[in-house]
Amino acid sequence: MQPAVTTSTAGTKGHSNTPQWLGAARAALLLAAASLFTLPVPDASAKPHHKHSAAHKHASSKHAAKQTSKQPGKHAARKVRVAAKTPAKAEPSNASEAPSAITEPAPPPQRVLSRQEILSSDADRLERAGRHLVVGYHNFLDVKTLVEKRAIAGIFITDHNVRSRGASVIKADIEKLQAIRTTQGLPPLIVAADQEGGSVSRLSPPLKRQRSLGFILKGLEHDPERQKAVESYAEIQAAELKRLGVTLNFAPVVDLKLNPSNRNDGETRLRLRAIDSDPYLVAKAAGWYCDVFAKAGLMCTLKHFPGLGRVSRDTHVAMGEITASEGQLELNDWVPFRRVMNRPNAVTMLGHVRVGVIDKATPASYSIPVIRKLIRETWGYDGLLITDDFSMGAITHSKSGIGGAAVKSLDAGADLVLVSYIEKHFDSVMSAMLAADASGAVDTAARRTSRDRIARILGAAGNTAAAKAD
């Protein structure tokens, strides 16, 4: 008979009865089990289970480095090579993925001056900053004070300014402001409106309501009939705007009607406002429209550069981005801008969207690569550039803040910053502009060029308007 074998495990009573040879065997088994926790290093050509997992790759490289410090020799050297080849971040799965935006650096905190502090600041500095601002308002006395202090270049009138008021009353208020500018020896005050027609008819009533340009052109197949329809439309609109004393209309919309399937553009509602998807038809319609306005002594506005046709987000709320190539944009989205923007009475509005291929970090409305490099230098454009409303969420929620963005926009080569809500945002914008001027932190060459451009274009527009009124 063989001796009985005790089945007690290590660490329990009765282990003293275990034969010596069995204890040695158990020790060997425990040592082998412990070695399982030291995993072999994979060959350099081995792939992780999830090829796009940056976290997996990063963990592998950390593990390799740790093991290298503990286990010198041939295997350790191979581990170092594996860690060196492991990227810190996973690459996009394919070339069509949208590029991620580079985070915009936040500016240092800026003290916001009170309105009284702003109005009592250095008069010349206030005027230098003010010549670049077009503002919306609720209280007429507030904006009248800004005009008297030479703190703005223009006003933006919209629905709350005209509601339940007659055209003659509104015009009388505007004439009071223009009279102040005349006594100051300054160019006429810009009086801007957002009267596109259709869903964006801010001044109706009291002005006559019209359909959108896109609706007017719907079903017309030949240029002669299209031109006649657009010119008739523009003549009515120009005459109505002159009844109030408007000098600049934020129209026509030249964004292409591309309607991306994932569009969620909220208040933008481009599907109702865009003229057409054909860039050449849009360019013709915009040109006919602006030519009629020129005959009436009014300025038109091409909006919203670089085009919102491909943008699915609502810039009233957040910044959007265009991921198309520069070639695609040149052959499509930018055709209407390029073909019409050099007309003497045409202003171009800068939208709050990033052009990924040019500047991934900053929206066009204050981007140096877009404004200075592309529009001013490459295209040689010397007309007026005005921003879309800086009271929109895309700007107020940006890291630069509304004041910092305004300074950057002017330094980049824009001429006018639109701020529709002076009760809430004027003080922040003007505080930043005054501080930048006082510290010398402005592009003086860009400001000087802009000053001359504004005086030349608005002076010519004022003379034309006066001639048309006679």
C-alpha cells in the first residue's frame, strides 16, 4: 500500500502532515504562477486590438518604459524601440474626417469701464475707436450721446426701433443724428438695416413686405427675365429703405443653398434665405441687385463670407466650421463674392465660421489669415469689410471675448465691427479697444489704412446719396 496523502492546502491546519516532496512541488507551482504576471513584450510589428485607440497605445508605451528600467538586456532594448514608435495620439481613420479646431488662447482679463468712464476718456482715442463701430440700440438718447461723442461710425436699426412707429418719425430721428455728424465735419453716419425680404424683413412694417429674392427667381429660366425681376424687386426695396434714411442694407444673401443633410442652423434658416445653389446665378442676381442700389445712392452687403452654405451650426449660438478645400470654395462658395465685391457700393460681411483649410482656430470675422492674407493681400480687395453681429454667441462665448475679438478683427484688416446690443456689449467692446489703443497694442498701419478707406468710401457714398436726393 502507498501512504495516505493529506489534502490540506497551504495555510490551513494539518499542513504539517504534508510530505516534504509535496511542499517542494507546491513551491515550484507558486513560482510558476507568479511568473505569469510578467508578460512577454510583443514584437514591434504586433498591432493592438483597437487600431485607433490612442489610450491603448499610450498605455503600451508606458508599460514598455517601466519594464525596460527593471529588465536590462536584449528584450529591454526591443521594448525601448516599441515605445519610440508608438504615437502619442491616434491618427484620423481617413482623410475625409473633419480637422479638429485648434484651441484659441484666452486673453488676459480686461477691466470693463463704465459708460461714464468711456464717455469721459480721451476724446481723440474715443474717436479713433468709434470710427470702427456700428451699433444697434433701444434708447434713442443713448445712441445720440454716442454720436455726439464721436464714439460710433453708424447705427443699426431693426424691428424694435420701428415697431408701432411711422416712417416719417423714424426718419426724423435719423436726420437729427446726421445733422450732428455734419456739424462735426465727419462722413455721414452709416444707417444699416437687415431688410433682405422674406423671413428677414426687420423693418416691415412700416416698410412694404417683400418675398425673398430666391422666391422671386423661382421658375425663371432665362437671364433677361431674371434680371428684370431682380431689378424691379431692388428698386422697390431701395425706395422703401430711403423713406427711413437707411444708407446700407445687409443684403443680398450670397451663401449658396447647399442644405447639408445634418443642417441644424436654428435662427440662421438659410434654406429660406439663400437664393440658389448655382454660384453663377447667385452672382448675377447679387450684381443686378447691387447695381440698382448704387443708382439709388445706397450700399449693399454681400453676406456671409466665407459662405454659410456648408455650415450646419447656428452662429447665433456657437462657432461653425467649413471643412471644404480652398479649391472647392474658390470654384463654388466664393464665386458670388469674387464677382460682386469690387463694386464701389458693395460691402462684404464677415461671418463667424472657421475656414479649416486656412485657419482652424479663428473664425473669419477676426482671422488674420482670412482677412489680411486672403482677402486683402491675395485678392487685393480694398472695399469695406464689416463683421457679422458680435453680439452673437459665436463671439460672446469665444475665448477672446467680444472685446478681444473686436481688436483682433480690426488688426486683421476689417473696417467695421457690428454690435447690435449696446446696452449689454458696447462697454466691453469699447473698453478693450481703448485699452489696446492706450497701450499701443494695435496694428497702426492696418488702422490707418482702414481710416482712409472708410473716409473715401463713405464720403463717396454720402455725395452720391446727396446727388440722388436733389
